[in-house]
Amino acid sequence: MRLIIVESPTKAKTITKFLDSSYRVESCFGHVRDLPKSEMGIDIENNFQPKYIVPDKAKGAVSNLKNLAQKADQIILASDEDREGEAIAWHLVEALGLKNSKFEIRNSKQIQNSKFKIQKITRIAFHEITENAIQEALKNSREINMNLVDAQQARRILDRLVGYELSPFLWKKVARGLSAGRVQSVAVRLVVEREREIQKFKQEEYWGITAIMQKSKCKMQNAKVETKLNKINNKTISKLEIKNKKQADEILKELNNVEYIVANVEKKQNKKNPPKPFTTSTLQQTANRWLGFSAKQTMMLSQRLYESGFITYMRTDSLNLSSQFLKDAQKYLIKHLGKEYCLQNPRIFKTKSKGAQEAHEAIRPTNANRVSESIKDNQQQRLYKLIWQRSLASQMPEAIVDATIVDVDAVKTRQGLVFTQYQFRATGQILKFDGYLKIYPEKSKEIELPNIEKDEKLNLNKLNSEQHWTKPPARYSDAGLVKEMEKYGIGRPSTYAPTISTIESRNYVIRDDNKKLAPTEIAFVVNDLLVKHFSNIVDYKFTAQMENNLDNIAHGKTKWQPVVENFYYPFHKNLEDKNKTINKTDIMPEEKSNEKCDKCGEAMIIKTGRYGKFLACSAYPKCKNIKSMKENNKKIDKEKSEELKKLEDKYKDEKCEKCGESMTLRNGKFGPFLGCSAYPKCKSIKNIKENNNSTGITCPVCNKGEIVQKRGKRGIFYACDQYPDCKTAFWGKPTGEKCPNCKALLIKGKDGEVKCSNRECN
């Protein structure tokens, strides 16, 4: 019997299909040895030697494999081809007791040339689970690559040293249950710093001016041209050039009595290059944007696809595609789409990642002819389809787009002289040849412009100005955070998804309504502490350099012990110093509250713990009473319920203006409103002006609506209830009084200061 050991039952089942009865494929169910959870498990004084144990969950698998190994003529270690897989192979040798005179790790040539029939251990690696790949791997087995094992071991030891020494410091100085990590803490820093950018952001008003023009001798719909103001006095305007309504109105006034003459028509052909095949990072990003999958979900699904033999190995930095796949892709494209959709020579992509191994491949289907419908699971099917589309698209011609730019001058004549102060621009594009878009459709809007010639006069159909506000940076999605981590060199393909899962499970980040990552209160506290006192741990460059050091270990350029030693001793010394000099009250100052302890009558103070703020008795340790802040908010919730009950009684006889059915009270993101009871047949809704959102102030712009309180992503703001017809909005609460200088509404800011809502007014 020849025993093949892999990590998972699914992988074992797939490989078994390709082998004869002389082989037996068994699963070890992942790692069979690890550092103990009950202690550090690292002998620091003995050159950082790890003390590995067989965890309880792995003992059954190890016992079974030991029995099978005794009966086997040959043992083949077939774990994944990356550092983690190499380490699993090495741990199997150690855990199964195979490292002795009877069991030697040998490669295929040694086996073929051996004159003695002894039990042999070999290591095989492959990046796809297909019959050809498995047979080829068996012919070219090798020894365990100890450089890869050492790189994985160094990462594990570094992470254990940081976690087991820094986490207790956080428990003591901040709150119990907190954790810190060499990569996770840097990821938290990225999320916290983005949130601070959002908090510091100051919204700016700006206006855009558009004009719909039409060919003078044609009244057909397709003769219209949508343009935007592009230049003032021959200077291209910036987005924030027109700062307020007053400026916009002045420009509109000047544009009403002018002629619109085409100044220039530029036509050119643009090429859109196809995307590169997927790496781990780009797969996670694209699956998040296109399919809404989290990084963790993408890796789970891709693992199943790989183990079932549908795709190549999913943890990779490489952009390589095998020569066989390139041939198969070419045949598929010619057969199903035609020669015009196939390249004469394959497109080769150069891998830029420092840590990438060129022998590995990008993520691709194992069979170019296999379409997604052959996969039963819906989510796996969707992810496979994306990988299949991207892989084939990378070997297709560019898409060709006919682009047109039309510049239109607003010409004014005074006393026989011609003035051109304003210029509008229209852009259009038509897809001439879809190329790779045939198989990998990307969202793009086609805008066809009518046939317009230079010096042609256009009629003005409509002139419009629109108010806009600058937007703060967006919170990170999974895709955004993975991209940022890759940009800074933080982590490797195998660590992106686990890092996001870790910071989420440990309550450093939560998901907002749009599934974006938002830092918790404790994330700010811990991040600020680490940045101030343990700067290397959360320094982007330092973390990236450590990844380079691990790559050097994997490539055999350096030993793992010096890398660990150079990091540990300065870190440990700093930690000892900070333990002596930092007090908890320096990090977590106590806040006063108006609450009294219901047990002893002393004042309650606000403290911050792992899960946010809570109330604690100031008489601690005599009184250990604590209270959730949520309990304190029950009174507020009760008051809100009573208000809703009153509104419900008030509008119980309200009828829908559209269909006559009764209206029901509903509570939405912006407060209570009335909705038709016949929903979804009738989607009529009606705002309730009588609720607490009302300010009683008439909108100064449209003079029809009322300014009401609303809540958006950035908090409370005040806006006209006639939106979207009227887009008037204020970030401060209007007082109802007008500015004596410009007559705009006065508003009260967060600091309580009353100021003019017109930013141009002093």
C-alpha cells in the first residue's frame, strides 16, 4: 500500500478518483501539531525553540495515520504547496514518528535507483488537483523544503511572542480580553486612521453647471447634446471652482444671452486592456465588489473549489498561467467566439510581488472548457464563473472604443467684438469592438453624440445649476482593506482574510449598514496606545520589512533564529519599561456621569471595556456594581415608544392618496413615516411633519418645504422635506433667524456657536 496524506477529506476524495487501488488517500484534517494554548510554548533561552504538542482535536487523526503508516510500503506527503502546507508535511513526519533509520525522506530518483526495498517517505506538490497534475507530481516527488518550514515557523513564533506578551499588558492597562498581533494591530490602525480622516473631514459646497444643447436644424431626441461647464476664461475649472448659489446664478445669467458655437471636435480610438488573471488579493477584492462576498467567504469557497478540482491553488501572488491552459483557452475562444476573439500569441503577465514564486500559477480553472453550470452550489458557482471569465478574458484582445470630445464656446458679441468667457464640454463613447468584454463585462455607459462639426451653431435647450457637497473618504470594505494591506506589504495572501476575521471577532471593528469596517471605541484606545508606546508593532514599513525577512528565510537567504532574536529582545525590553511607567488612568481616564449607584448611592463613572463603554460604581472596590450603558438608554427608548403610540393613534384613519387603502405608521432610518398598507402593490409614502424632526422653519430656497432634522452616515443634519425637488441642506440646526448681513439662515453649530449658513458671509 502506498499511503498519501492530505489535509482535508474533500481533497482526499478528489485525488482518489485519479489513482489505482494500490494507493490509499487519507486526511490529517489540517495541522497535527501546534504550540500549546496554556503557555508561551517557546524556549527563549534555548534559541527560541518551539515546544510543539499534538492538540486533542488532532489525536484521533494522528493515531489512525500512525497505524496506516506501519502497514504502508511508501508514505507520500501531499499537503498544499505553500509554507503552511510544507510545515504540515514536516509536522506529520514528526508527529507520526517517521524520522528514523527505517523511514527516510527521499525523492523519486532515489526511490527509482534504490536497490533495497525499504519504506520511503516522499513529498509531492501540485497547484491543481487534476489527474495529469497528480501523476506528474508522483513522478517528480522531492524532499521537504526546510526553508519554507522555517519561514512558517518563524511567523508562528513571532506571532506567539507578540500575542502572549503584549496581550496581558493590554489586559492590565486597558481591559480584559483584548489582544494584539503583529499583523492584526496594523490592520486595526488602517481602519482607525481612515475613521479619523472621516471625522476630520469638512464638507464643502460646490456647484456644477450643465447645458443641454441641440443641433439647430434637427429636433429629434438623438440630436441633443449634454454638456458640462469646463472652462472659464480659457482655464479648466476645478470641481470646487463654483462655491455657492450666488456664483452659479451669476454665471447662468451671463449664459442666457449668448450663442453656442462648436469650437472643437476631437475623435480618437481608445483601447481598454483586459485585466490580469487573479491572485489571492485581486480575487478577494473583485469578489467583494462584484459578488458582495467577504474576504473570509471568498477564501472558504475558493478552498472548496480547489479541493474539488475545479480551480488551481487559491493562495498565490503569481500571475503565471501554464502553457497547457493557454493552449486550451485559445482553442475554446476560437471554437466558441471566433478567431477575432483570440490572440495570435499568448499574453504574458509579469509578477511584481516580491514574495511571489514564479513556479506557482495565478488562480484559474483547471479546465478551460468547464462552465460554471457544472457546479451545484450556487455561491461556488458564482465565484467559479468569475474566475473562469477573468482567466479567459486575460487572453483576449483589447476592447476598442470610439471616443468623441466636443467643446462648445458660449460666444457673446459686444459692440462688434466677440467674447468667449465660458466653454462647455460633451464626451461620448461607443464600443466598436467588445474584445475581452464579450466574456468579462465591465460596467461602462455608452453615450452616443450626434454628428457635430466644428463651427456649427447649437441651440440651447436647457441650462441648469446643481448644488453638490464634497464627500468624506469611504470606510474600508473588505476589498479596500485587502488592497491597502497589499499596498503596504502587510501580510501575505494566506493572511489577508484571517486578519480581517480576527479584528472583527475581537471587537476591534464592526460592520456598518453598508458592510464597511468601522472601528469600535476600544480600537481607538488600543491603537493610540500602541502607536505611542510600541510604534514598531503598528509601523507599516517595519511590518512590511518583517514580511521581507520571512521571504528571505523561505528563499534560504537567512536563518530564522536571528530574525526572531533581532525582533524579540528590543520589543521585550520596551514592554518591561512600559509596564513600569504607564498607568491605566493615563490611557483610560474616567468620565463622570449623572447616574447614582442603585446599590450604595455613590456616583457612577463611565469606563471603557472590551465591548465599549459601561457604568461602574466610583466606590470600587468596596462596591463592585456595574451597569450597561444600554440599560441607561431604556428610558429614552420608552419615551420614543410612547411618541410612536401617539402618532399611531393620530394617523389611524389616514388613507392613501393614490389607492385609497389605509396608511400604516412605519419607523425608518430618518424617523417615523406613513406607508401604504397595500405595499408592495402600492409604494406610496408620506412624511410626518408633526414629529420631533420638525423645526417649523420654511425652506429659504424653494419657499414650499420645511426644514426637518435628518440622520445620515455622518450624523444629524437639516434639510428641506421637498427633497429631491429641493436639495437645500445644513449641517447646523437653523435658528429661524436671518443673517443681518446677507439674509441667509443662521444655524447653531455643534459647539453651540450661532453663525451664518452662507459660507461666503463673514
